[in-house]
Amino acid sequence: MRKPVGEGSSGLTAGGLVGKNLDSGLIDRCFSKAEITAGSSSAIGCLVGYNAGDIENSHSTGTAEAGSESWVGGLVGKNSGTITNCYTTGVEIGAGGATIGRLVGAQEPDTGSVTNSYYLGSAGDSAAGTPLTEEQMKQQESFVDWDFEATWRIAEGVAYPKLKWQPMLPKECVYFDFHWLSWDVIKGANMSQDSVTSKLSLPAKGPNGSTISWSVDDPDEGWIDPATGAVSRPAPSEGDQDVILTATISKERTASRTKEFNLTVKAASPSGGGGGTSGPGAPSEPGETPGETRVDSAGNITAAPELNDSGIAVTEIDDETLATALANAKETDGKKTVEITIPAIEGAKAYEISLPASALTSSAGDTRFVIKTDMAVVTLPGNMLAQEAAPRPRRYPSA
């Protein structure tokens, strides 16, 4: 809140949020932006004038000004209660004879306590609290034991901490959307940045409302279409091509940041393509295939689908390929995971994959298969068909 208070009256107990917080009171997750003016013999603060209760997870800014024999603080004028996980950037002003402090004007030594609370200023500028510079005030590590998961947020290097409920400034929106945007967000069905073979998923908006625009370092080459994310794979004779894909993240023309992704678009295989959305050599006629099925050192399979007469991209994984993948597969959360990527084929209406029966019957429950296409990702437990495939008990007639 923001409000002018006091109008210079003497003997006031006034704060931007409340004048007095009694010993039974709790102020939690509050913010005040106040301009307070009082006369002599007053207790004023940008958040609370006099605190005998508890103040937690709150902050303030503004100005507090009072006359002689007053207590003036950027957060609290006089404190005999507890203050925990709070900060202020408020400016306190006192006339001659006033007791002033950046965080707290006056602290009762026997009853008042201040824990993990901070003010913008220098040592000795407050009766209690820890001073921070402007740079320190924008770093999460400065705020000891604060909850930045559920209570606070901070755009490091950009803004002071804010409570989760407070609206974001444009520069905060850009900061958080910048850190949200990653390879995992845009990769689509591609396995890594150095092996791009199929369409990328390029968002136009961030979760916090920033606009995201895309560009590439050499648009004339056309390996990646920044408008759609479509990938055109080079011909075998052209070899793999490096592309710098740049995201520009902006909000209301007041804040902007860029993030680069260094990608390698893999050349189509000599046998005809290999999964680019529309690259040279990509299969478009029934019967053509994009190369041979491959297994990498982590046990991940890149399939070689064949487009049939019905427009279905058909993939068959044989026993030998599966055995190699399982031998190389890494464990995650106690399970071996085999990722099977089916590259996109232009004109494919659907994708069909055939696995050996052993994959879903004899595999133990500690195995799973993740099947990825440019349309969807499906995860299958390795023993999902074990029960159905188990032999049924037979009954024989008695003699």
C-alpha cells in the first residue's frame, strides 16, 4: 500500500501498514510503500510505528519523517516484539533529538529481537538488522534462511526480493522467462543440441507473459525455420550444419534479453534422409527409408521408419538392436531407460513401432521404454505384458 500519513501531528504512533502491532498480533507477508510525516514524540515506520507482536516475511519502502524525541525506522519505529525475515529500502528522516534507524529506530534490549532481517545502508545505520549494499540486496544468498520456494521470489541482479503474491515488473517477467527457456523446452523429439533431425518446438510466449521471438544466424541457408521450428536436413554432400538459434525475450518494450542455442543439424544419410521435416533427401515416397537404425552409447535408439502405401511410418526394432540398447542403457531412479526416437517423415499420417515380444514380457520391472515422435512421447514399463504373456496353468483329468 502507499499512503501519506501524519500531516506533521505530534505524539503519533503511525505506520504505512499499521500504527501499533500489539503483543498478540502477527503481520506476515505484507508490503507497504508509505510517506509518513509526524511531529515530535512520535513512533513511526514505513511498515509499523510500534511493534510488540510478530512481524514476518514483510518489507517496506518509502519515507518516514518525525520531529524531536521520536522513534523513526524504515520498517519499524520502535520494536519490543520479534521481526523475522524482513527487509526495507525505506528512508528515515528525523529532526534533532529523534532516534532513527534504517530498519528499526529503537530496539527494546530485553524484549525485542530481529532475525535474518536487512536494510539498504551501512553498518550502524539501524538499531538492529544487517546492512546490505544495493548489489547484495539483489542476490538470493544474502537472505539467510528465507523461503524462496513458497514465500519470496528474486530476479537476481535485477530486482530486490518480492513476495510471491506481488505483481511482477516487466524486467522480472523477462528474467524468469529467460531462465525457464531451455533446450528441454524447445527440443521436440530431438535427443541433443548436436544432433538435430526433426522439428523444434519454439514457444512464442513465456509462462510469465514475455514475448519470445526467434532468429537464426544465417536465415538464407534455411536449415531451421525460426517461424515454425521446421528443420530441413542438409544433403549428405553438404555435411552437418551448425546453426545459432537466438531467442529474444521481451516485455512491454521496457526489458529484453537474448538467449542463444548452438545447434547442429545432422545431414541426411546417403540412403535417403533420416528424419528432417522437409530436408533434401527426406523420404516422401512409399518404400523409402531414412537410413539405418542406430544405438548410441547410452542405449538410446534412433529408428529408421519406412513410409508405407497408407502413409504410415513403420518402424521395426529387432532383438539384436534391443539387446544392445538394454546393455548400454543408463539407470535413472533405479530403472534402465531406453529412449526410442522415431524421426519425423514428411507426409506421414501416423507412426507405428514394432518391438520384440521380449521387450514387454521378459523385461524386468526395472526397465522402461520411452518412445518419442514429433507428435507425442509415450512411456511403457518393461513388464507391461508379462502377465498376459505368462503361460496359463493346465488341468489334466485324473486316472
